[in-house]
Amino acid sequence: MTGYRRQLYRDDAVVLRVQKLGESDRIITLLTRRHGRLRAVARGVRRTTSKFGARLEPFGHVDVQLAGDPKGNTGSSLHSVSQVEGIDLYGKRFLGDYPRYTAASAIAETAERLTPVEREPSLRLFQLTLGALKSLARGEHATTLVLDAYLLRGMALAGWAPALTACAVCGTPGRHRAFSVPAGGAVCPDCRPPGAAHPAPATVELMSALTTGDWVLADATDTGVRRECSGLVAAHLQWHLERALRSLPLVDRGNPAPGGGAQDVSRERAE
């Protein structure tokens, strides 16, 4: 029975977070392809002689062998890392790039918050998270566009997508000018509650483009539209999470050119 409880199994995963444990170990939070979010102890990885410590850094895509019960029948929440191979260590590509590093931190924190139940498979969120980190590493689009696209699509997977093409309250179709986070998105004049925002039409168009993957339209937007979009997206997400994300205020909203920025953020890395 003991052998069953500590069975070995493999999966590929994105490293979301690392935490110190004792003098030489770490607890690694992983979003896996087939087994959802897991936490695992990686023993000895903080020693200079560790064979795979460098592979278990935030934002890496890894192939990992774990010891534990993937179904959670034993009640233990921690697994053990027995082997790990790096598939693509995205974090190494933007370790010194403050905008991309902080955006990746917000993506990782959001992925963790959108998987409140450990060991519950979430393939689409895994693929979305992996794709966003890959896009950041390649510098394909402005950093905040990648982040906001991830947040909008992540909310859609959770059932929290803001209404953009119809009134969130009555369903009247159209591009409505008012936007209310508590109401669920765009609202028509008849349903508009007090305090509703009035974003520029281009801002709502950008939110729609990021949700559907229209990068031609998204890449052509200016800084002001992107900033307004980011504010609405962050407000909508945190309303549904019922708690602020710690990493979002750190994100650089200056919208540098893809791949730009060179501030050292090694002090921000999780230990």
C-alpha cells in the first residue's frame, strides 16, 4: 500500500513559484499538463552541487518526475521531485527585463489563483499559461498586451469574461459606451449603474481583440488605450478574485517595444 501511495509519475509543468524550505530545500508550485496545480518538495536544490536546482526556477517549462499520489487519495498535499529536465526555461530569457519579469509574475500568480483546488486537471489553463510565457520570452508583442490577453482569456475559462458585445445586464447587443465591473462589463444606457466608467470605444475594441487573438488590431493601439484597457481588465479580475493580486502593481505599464527594458530584477525573484 505504501508503494502505491508514493508512486512515481511524470508530467510536464510550468513552474509558478518557489519557496524556501529549511536550509537547502524548496517547495515548488507547479501547473502540470495532466494533474493540475501541485506542490512538491525539491530537496537539496539550493546547494551549489544540486544537479537540477537551476531547472526549477519560476516560469520554466519542465519535464518532471514526481513521487506521490497524483489523485490525492492519501491526503498529503506535498509531492517530492525525483527528476527534472528543462524543456524551455523561459525565465532565463528575461531575468534582467523588469517589464517582462513582472508581467510573468502576474501571469504565474493568476494561474495559481485560478486553480484553487490542487490536483484538479486544467489543461486549457496550462496551455494558456505556457503560451503567454512563451510569447513574453520571444518578445512577440508589447508586454502589457500579452498580460492583458492572458488575464482576459483566463477569466473566460473561469466563467468571468466581461461582456463586451452586449449589455451585461439585459443582453441588448451592441458596443455600449459604459462599463461596470460589478455589473459584469459593458452596459446599455438603461442598465448603467451609478459610477460606471466610460472607456474610449478603442479600449473596448482592444479588449475584444485580446480576447479573440486579433493581434493586428492590438499591436496598432496606442499607449493611452492600452493603459485604460489594463485598468479595466485588472479591476474586473480582482473583483471576481475578491482579493488584489500582489504582483499587478509592480507591472511596468510604460509599454516598451517588445523585448525592451533592462532593469535588474534579480532581487525580486522568489526564494
